[in-house]
Amino acid sequence: MPMKKPHRVVVEFEDGSTCEAPFESLPETLQSDIMRQPFASNPAPEPEKEKFLILEWDDGWKEVIRVHDTCTELNRYYVISRVEHVGRLSIHKQNGYPELIEIIRKPLNLNRITFADAFQVALQRSDREGDKTDHFFALTKEEGAHRKRMDEFKAIIEQQAIDLEGLRSQDPNTQLEQYEKIRKALSIKAGLRQQDVYDYIAFLLNTDFRARLTVTST
């Protein structure tokens, strides 16, 4: 299900007066910053139907980003170098223009991208034009990555002694504590929104991982 689009932003002053404006009239950077805040994020109603991007760097850092549900497959990854480096990951969508994800953190050091399948990232060529250099990367599919991911998740659930059935019925605060334990064990962080990480964990708990997990009671 696509993420809800904000309609208006309202600012209330200390005297009770307010002013408002269409959300789309705000600068894109401000829109992005607002949507990254916890108050603007709600859990996905059906996380098992969402799509997630997992980015991994050569220093072990991992980030999760929820993408639009019409995204189908990776297109290409490239980095534009001027004074700073900015990575751009293009993802095919069913209709319209591709989804474009900007990679700000060490874009030249990204080494794995997971979107359904996992892909190794390796520099293919660099083209210089004036004061700009475009670095293009090859994406090579890793065989067996899906099963490896399942095995890692299963091991974490067992190590943390998490009761999956109990987790579904817990109150939101207790559930969030369990999600944090899983997040830390997976060593994943939010690429854009913290809620994306929790939705990704719920996605793992509610998809085919769930059928394969066996937790031994102690």
C-alpha cells in the first residue's frame, strides 16, 4: 500500500493563532525532513505487502528504506562527483518514471544492495565531463542470499528468545522494545524514516520467514 501523502501543514503559535499551507508548497528538503519525524510516521497496516531496500557498506553499516509498492526491480546505480559525492539508485516502477533513491553516506563505498534479491556493487567505469565525474557500478546478483537472510533472522529470533505469537498480541510499547532488540541484532538502521525499520521487521515476521521459524520454549 502506498504511503499516505500529507495534504497540509499547520503551524500553531503560542497565542493559539495558526497558519497553514499546502504540504507540496514546501521545499522538497523540508518535506523530506518532516516525513522522517516519528510523529509523521504510522506503522504499515500490512507490512508483508510492502517493499524494502537494504543498503550495505564496506564498513558494515546497513540501512533500510521502504520504497513505493509499484517498484519492480533495480535499474542501475551510479555516483555523481563534484565537490561532494552523491549516489543515485534507480528502481524500475510498473508505471511512470523510475524511483530514484539518493545515497548520501559514502556512496562510493556501497557494496551490497538488496531488493528482493541481493546484488554486489562494483565500480565499472568513471566518466569525467568538466568539473563532474560520473561513476557507474555493476550490479551482480548473489545466489543463495535469500536463504542466508532467512537463516540469519531465524537465528536472531532464537537467540533473543522471542515468542512470535506473544509478540503479535503485545501492547505497542512492549512490541517496540522487542523490535529494537531485533533491529540491533540485525545491525540495521533507518535510511530515511525510523518507522521503515520497524515495518521491515514486521515484514520479516509476517512473510514466509514466519512459516520457517521454530522457536524453542525455555
